[in-house]
Amino acid sequence: MQYPLRPQNMGYSHFDHISARVKPQQKRVEMELALDPYSKNYSTSKGEQIALNVDGNLPQSSADRYFVGSKMDKIVLSCQPYVKSFTNCQYAIGLFKDGELHLTPMSAAVQMRPGFDYLDKADTRHRTEAASTSFADGGESSQDEAEEEATPINMKVSRGESEEFKARRMASYEYVAQKREEERWINVSFHTSESGLAEAERQQLHASDAQRVSQFKISPQEYLQALIPPSSEDKSEKPAMPDNVLSLNELRKLDLNDQIRALLINVKVIRFNQLMSFLAPGTDHQAVLRSLQGMAVLVQGCWVVKSELLYPDEDKEELSRKKKSHSTVSPELMRRVRDYAMWKFTHNKHVVRKDISSIVQLRSDEVKEILEKLSRLKARSGWEFLYDYDRDFCERHPEIVQRQRNKWALTFHTLAQHFKMPKDGDKKALELEMALMNQQPTDRHRTRRLSSRSPRKRTLSGRSQSDLSDMEVDALGDKAHHHDKFHHEKQKILESPACRNILDIPINGAIHAQGVISNGCDSKDDSQTCTNNSKIMAELEKFVKGALSECPTLCMSELRGKMSMYTARVASAHVFNSGVSDKMIEDAVTAVGGIRIKNQWPPSRKAEPMFACLTGNERIDQMRKILFSMFEETYKLRSNLFRNKLKDAGIEINETELKKFLKDHCDCVSALWYLKRTLPSNS
């Protein structure tokens, strides 16, 4: 029995139980509990009113009275008929005794709530009194009325009902309610849970020592052996495994996601074919790839565990203990530094530790700890990535490579906000990545031997190269050696067809003429390629139109950043993943009615294409054209000069509207207005 409307410490045990009755088949219970009309919590006026509405003017000695006195002196707790079945011992009541758990199957659970059937009795009494009053008022005149006209009665002979009709009748609510009412009530006595009889009944719920549960057909010892089978491992002595080594047998007992997570956290860097060799034979490759993309990132065709798994956020206790130990590097900073190091490895076979330290402003030993898990130290080269470029995986899964490339573009923009990095670094990184991807695996940087005359080559600072930390060599020593080779590889990859739609860079010193390349489609390409380029331009025009409608001006780098974020959210098979050049972006801007601004750039900023879109408002568009024309001569101006230009063009504007227009299109520094997106980020 449950009482959902009463807290556990305020039950009904202290009430006087007047009567109780049950319907065993329906598991239905009703109890009458006495109320104290003299309690300070009892409303006398309400109690008298309810008793008057229910019993009316019935005398106190009448057996039809619901309440004994002139006040409401009792309440009724009842439950709904129980329709659920507790079969196969789904629920049980458990009791502990001497360390043993005794279970008793439960046949029903009822929820007792206050019942208000007496209100229905009051309504019935009111209708009866109203009918009798109406009959008494019309009794005299009824004698004068004529007798009612006789009506014929039609007799029907019922046929035997079919099985289908009988089933429907027995499933109807009327039939079920009738059957419920036919079951008679059985009066019972109520005993509280603290009574002696209740305690005696609870003792009956403890199983005796001689009693055995009939459902178990085996002995307790056999049951325990079936529940916990004995170990069948080899008892011979085996060498203990190191803490950082995974057991392949234990690993394959885990779920697929847990297996991949454990492998990535332990090895940090792994090739896809190596990962599949550790998993059970027959494992679905697509399921592994889906899990990998959530736990790792792609670096040179290899999978590297995400920084979030290695440096999770710490709770307050661990953070305070870390501060006491004089190690104040937060996990968030370690994640950013590691992401920056991984981004460097996406387009460089070797990185120099001090180059990373100078950007992230972190101690050299902590940067070394990160690099040791991603690479190995090579003399005179720096830190080399652990594995060669996995070109086989990249060729098999180009859509995953492109998706990871888009994610790295987003990561770069996030890192650029925290570290002082050039905004066009992602474009240069893509160029270096393409060169690294197409480099032959057998190509090795030949180590130049030092002349016997200078066994210890000196650097500009006066230190020998052996004095450098971890034998990392400054780029000054090998700049001339790598300069010619880098430009040769750069020219080679830029001339390759795979790069023509990605980078809009002159090939052999000249850009393709409009007659040769149109919207990225060469005249020698087949019709399928032209169709794909048409789809790219259609999607590109739609994207550019939406981007320019959000901002008055956009430069090429920001437009490409928005495109990287867009392609990272959409499906991997999106047409943008096949490559979009700067020329195609400019053509799309022109197609949607946009213009390229020929503005001047501050000396501290590198010039790049700037675009704007007209609004369709003749006055606003004319003001924009005047503003953009002024920036063609200078990169900064004063508001009074712009106001004079507007007056010369016949446009009258007040001070408030002028400032609002300039704030929408320019940035103000020291009373000078600069075109938006032209100021450096630190201005």
C-alpha cells in the first residue's frame, strides 16, 4: 500500500480507522478514517457546510446519514481497480535478517488517495428533492389532465450473438464496470504496521532454514559456480606486464568505442591498418572510422588522439593541489599548445621546439613533453613525426581527409585568436601540406657533413650548434640548402591538377586566361567535370550571397574562414570539398551583384581582396559607393570629409545617421575612420 499524497513521516497510522473493506479480485481497498472536528487545523464552517450538503435535513438517528454528527467527521481512502498483473515474480518485497536477503513475490501495489463519493451522494439527493418538489407543485392540476395516450410496444426476438460480437461486448467499458460492481465487498480489520499482528505477519516473510525455493533445481554451490565460473587461466608463472602495456585479451572484451579509446590513449599516434590489426577480425571498418573521427584527428594520414582525452578538465581539488605544487599550466592551455603542435605537423615533416615555444609562450620542457608523444628527435632536423605520410589511407578515404582538413581550418582560426599567428597561415599551411602529401616516401633530407676545417659550426649568436637544446638546429644554418629544394617542390605541386582548383596561384608565371579556364572548368575537361563545376558555382553563389548579406564588407580570408566553418558542418560529400579557388569566389561575388573594393590597406596589413554587396536601397547604395571610392585613395579618413562628399552629391544627412552609417562600415581609432576588416587585430 502506497500513499502518494502523504510524506513517509506523516502517514495515517495515528488516525482512528472506522472500517475497511476489500475486493480481492480487483485488488481494490477502501478505508474510512475518523477526523477530529475539534482540531485547530479543522475548519468548522466548512465541515458543517459539507455535512449539510450531503445529509440535508435527515434526522441524527437516520441510517441513511453519511456523517454521524452535524459536521464532516470522516474521510475515505480508496484506490482504483488494479488492472496490471505481477506475473513471473517481476516485483518482490525484500527483508534483511542476519545478513540474508529474504524475497517475497508481490501480487499487487495499490495507491491510496482520498475519495469523494459523498459529493456524488449530495448531487443525487439534490436532484431527488427537486423532482419531488416539482411533483408536489403539479399534483393538483394533474387530476384535470387526461390520461396519457397508450403507445404500442414492439416485441423483438434476439438472436444468438456471434463470437465477434460477444468479444466486443465483453471488452466494452459498460461490461467491465458491471462485472466490477458485481464483486461484493468483504469487510476486514485494519492493523497498523507497529501492531503485534503486523510484526507476526512480517516474521512469516522470513524463509526457514529447512525451506528451499522450488524454482531452483540446483544446489547453492552449483548456483554460485554457474554465477561466477572458476578461472581457467594457466597457472604457470608469467612475467608481469608493464603498467603502460595493454592486454590484447582484456582489450577485446571491451566495446568497440572503449577499445579504440584505450588504444589511442596508450599509443597517442597510430596508422589505420595498425589499429585494425589490434581489433577483432571482421570488425566493421566504417564503424571504426566513425569512432575514430570522434576521438582522434588526422595528421599526415595517421590518427592522433584528441587533446581533450589526454588533458581533461580537472575538478577544484585537483586544481588547488596542482597550484600548490607550483605547476600552474591549466589543461585548457595544454590542449591549445598540443593542438598547435599537431597543426604544425599537418604540413611539416619536422618542427623545431623553440619555434613552438616562442608562439605559445610555454616553457621548453613542457613543450618537449608534448612533442615526445608525437614525434622523435632527429639530429640537425628537429622533431620528426613518428610515421611517414600514410598516402594509402588518404587515397582510399578522400572524403575523410577533406573533412579533417576543414576541421583543422576551424582549429587554426581558434588558435589564431589566442596566439599571435598570421591570419593567412592556414592558406600557407594548405600549400605546404599538398607539397608534403605529394612528396615521394623515399625522399630523405641528406645530412650535410661539416667541413674538417670547422668541426663546430658557429651560429650568429656565437654558440655552436651542439649547444642548442636537444640538438635542434636553427633555420639560419640550413636556409640556403632547403631554399632551392622547397621552391622546386612548390612549383611541382602547384602545377599538379589536384591543386589548380584549390589555390588561385599563377602557374609558370602567368594566370590562366578567361578563355582557357571558366569557373574552374578547363576547355579540355569533359562534360562531367563542367557539370560539377556548374554545381560548385551554384552553391558558391548561394553561400556568398548569404555571407555578404550578413556583413557590409568581407575580405577574402574571412570569406574562406566562413566557408571552412560551413563545410565542417555539412556532409562530407559537399561540392565545396572538391576545391574552390579565389577566382571562383570573385566570379560568384560578381554574379550575385557584389563588387570588389579597390581600397588602400594600412602598411601593417597585407593587402587582400575586399568585397561588398549592394542593398537595393538607392540612397544607402549611393553612400556606400562614395565611401568606397574615398578609400581607394587612402586607408583612413575623417567624418567631415565624408560629409562634404555627401553634400556635393546632393545627399543631406544628420549627425546621428552619419555616425551610424560609419560605424556599420568602418572602425574608429583616434577620430580616424578605417574600413572594416583592414585594421590589425591588435588595434
